[in-house]
Amino acid sequence: MAGYLVEDTRKVTTSRLAEMKRQGKKIAMLTAYDYTMARIVDGAGVDVILVGDSASNVMAGNYTTLPMTVEQMIYHAKSVVRATERALVVCDMPFGSYQVNSTEGVENAVRIMKETGCDALKLEGGAEIIDTVRAILAAGIPVCGHLGLTPQSINKFGTYAVRAREEAEAERLIHDARLLSDAGCFAIVLEKIPAALTERVCREVSTPIIGIGGGPADGQVLVIHDMLGMNKGFSPKFLRRYADLDAVMTDAIGRYVTDVKSGDFPNENEKY
Ligand code: KIV
């Protein structure tokens, strides 16, 4: 694996993630939805690539993640898997593909695994989906949980505000994290909850905890379009922007337009 930015180029597995938590090594996770982006993300040393249903927002322009279908997730995950050598690839199960019952959940989980070649799946929810989580795990499929702000339930929440500020919801979240951990999930994403609650879950649950808007955890995940500055309209407090690709791309594309219109492109060296 030439060109990798990390020394340890072994393929990341779920057991490596558990080992990283035990050794206090942080886990870096990022989303990707297509071949080219996944190749760059993998090469830069990200441990886990999430083919998130946030593709609905950043790829398709929808307001929520609800419209994503199993077929669309398979298309994105297949493209990412083709590009990835080192990272563990996790695919989101889309809204409606696992909430009806366990049988349907396992059927869709098996289909996504078979058709994409991804390494694991992510499902949103705790006690309400625990039977399905157990059934998917029993089929031999690694599962990542997702608690706190679970975007597939946005219509129930009615807001993208911070979750579990109140004691009752915080206790429910800790109970759910224990359920998912005891069931055998290899990781749990905690989204947009108070940092003190994330810290408590990290301490009390042996499963690696990946935060997004939840303060320090065993690892972090961000949506790649957000951290690269391609999504100007989205700037929550938790987001750290590592680039301003909107500006870089707008400048490059603007110069291309100017060159085409002026006749400067293509020049003598750029033709056959
Ligand atoms: O779909 C997604 O990108 C996610 C992350 C925000 C964790 O679930």
C-alpha cells in the first residue's frame, strides 16, 4: 500500500477497533460515498469509512436521510468498497430497511453485505430494534449502533438540537448503549449529546464509542463534505473545517470558464 499516511497498513478489522479502545488509541472515521473520495480517504489513513445515509443530504440534496433506499446504499457502498484497501467499510442500513421486523432486517442486511462486499452495517436505535440487531449479529454480520441524535427519527424528534440533556433521556441512552454492547455490536456512534454523557458511556461500556458532536470519545466521525468545507450552509458548533474546498473549487472552475470563453483553453500543447 504505497502512499499511505499511516505506518500500520494492515486491514482494519472489528477486533482491531476493540484492541484500539483497550490500548487507548483513537479511532478516525469519515464518510465516503464514491470511489474517488474513498480512495483518498483510505489512503490518508482513516480507520473506518462510513457509507452514511447522509448521502441523502450531501449527494442527493434531500433535507433528511429518509428517502435513501437499499438499492441506493448498495450503489454507494459498492463504489467505496472497490476503492478501499485498509479501512473497515461500514454501510448504513437505510430508513425502512430494518424497522418493520427482524426477518426483513436480516434479509436486507444479508443483501447489502452480499452485493457490496462491505465489512459491517450501522443501524440507528436501541431497545426498540435490539431483536433485529441480535438477529443480524446472529447471521454473522458485524453491527455498529447509533444513539443520541438519530437522523432517521428526525420527524419524531422535530429538531436537530442536542439530545439527552434531560436525566431521563440520558439514562435511556446509557441503557441502550449497554444493550447494544452486550448484544455484541463492535462500535456505537453517539451523535450530538452532552460531552459528559459521552464520557460516561465510554467509561461504562467496553465497546468502542465513536462521537459526532458528543465531545471526546474512543473515536470521531464527520461527514466528509462538511469537514472539507463543501457544505457552506452547515456549520454546527462541533464541526471542525479542515479545508475550504468550496472556495478552492469555485476558483478553479471559474478560471476554467474564463479560459474556455477567452479561447485560452485548449492551447497548442493541449491538443493532438
Ligand atoms: O449517515 C451518516 O453520515 C452518519 C454519521 C453522521 C454518523 O450516520
